Amino acid sequence: MTAFHSQEELRDDKGERMTKSELIAQVAGEAQVKKADAEKAVNALLKVMSETLKSQGRLALAGFGTFVVAERKAREGRNPQTGEPLKIPASKVVKFKPGKQLKDLVK
């Protein structure tokens, strides 16, 4: 699994990415609720997901996929402009593994 994607990979069929406000509008339409209520729900979901990943390091959503916090080791990189070596510190990253239903839907 690679963390880097080209801009084309991140865009939908219209050549654009879905924004948070577009997601909220779509959730409101799908759930037949006001946009303000959908926004509260989306914000609450994102907050709970973030807090769960921070405290537990793992969040599994059956049929959708699993989010996992992984340690990235310190490594040596290069400044792309000068070629000069530099140290990249260790960090934590969130990885996502899609579930079977999501994989099948995206095919």
C-alpha cells in the first residue's frame, strides 16, 4: 500500500474531488434531513473516528474497511531541489484497508 497517489487517482469521474460540504449535502439528501443536521452528524462521526484512532489505534467498520495507526520509522531522504541528504523523523500515519464490500463496489 502506497501513501502517494497521483492527482488523477484522487479525482472522481468529473475530474474533481468531493469536498466536505458536498459530502454533507449528499448525506442530507440520502438521509432526508436538513443540511445543518447532516453537518452535525458528519462532524460527530469524524470526531469520534479521530478520537478512536488516537486512543485505540484501530477502527474497523464492517463492510467498509479498517483504519489503523502505524509507526513510520525515521529514515534518510533527499532535498529534491538540492539533492542534499536530510533526516526524516519517525511519525505515525493512518492507513486504510478497504473491506470486501467496498472493494467489490469500486471494481
